[in-house]
Amino acid sequence: MLKRLLLVLLVLAGPLWAVEPSEMLDDPALEERARELSKGLRCLLCRNENIDESNADLAKRLRVLVRERLVAGDSDREVMDFVESRYGEFVLLKPTTRGANIVLWVAGPAMLLLGLLISFVYMRQRASAPASEALSEAEAARLREILDE
């Protein structure tokens, strides 16, 4: 039981080891800003992990870059724009809703609505369709004959 608890704690504490003490800024306000910005940037090696939690060398360089820009006096938007211009939009964990990305943001809900509309129309047509005709005496007799076999 104790081993399992220790293992769970180690797994959950993994992100704490990502930012090294040598990277941290002396100013707590700047360090907090750097942490918040890092949570919005994707590690390009780990894919869906932010650079604040990643142990990859590239993530470390990105964390240092963010801190350097903040120390230089850049605003949060300027830092994000700089990193995006350098590494492309893929580095953002939450992509923008401009340009070609608008298609990606709209496509999912649009397909869902289209599917619901098609289902509604199909069900409506099916409900209003006339009931099928009853079997003739000859057909009913043949069916009973087949079922009795």
C-alpha cells in the first residue's frame, strides 16, 4: 500500500521537477508571469505537454527564452508573439481563431449540427411514411407454411 501511494505521489509530482531552480527568476511577480505564459506554450517534442511541465531540452530553452523576454521588459502578448513568430503557431496550446484556423474551430460544431439535422429529417420522413400494406391471403398462407417447416 505504501509503495503504491509513493508511486502515485511521484507521478503526480513529476511536473514539479520540470522547472529547474537555475531557471527561476528572483522577482516572484516575473516568475509567476513566466509560469503562466509557459502553461500556454506546447513542448514541440512532447506534443500535448506544456513547457512548464516538460523535461525536454527544447522545453528548457523555451522556458529560458520566455524568462529572458520578460526580464527585457516585454509584455505577455509580446512574449507570446515572439515565441509564435519563432516556432510557428503549433507552439501555442490554444490555437488562435483567425485565418485558416477558423475552419477548424467551426468544422466540429458544424458537422454535429449537420448530423443532427439529417437525423431529424430522416426520422420525420420515416414517421410520416404510410404504413406498409398487409399481406394478401396467399402471402399469409405461404408465410405460415414456411414457419411450420
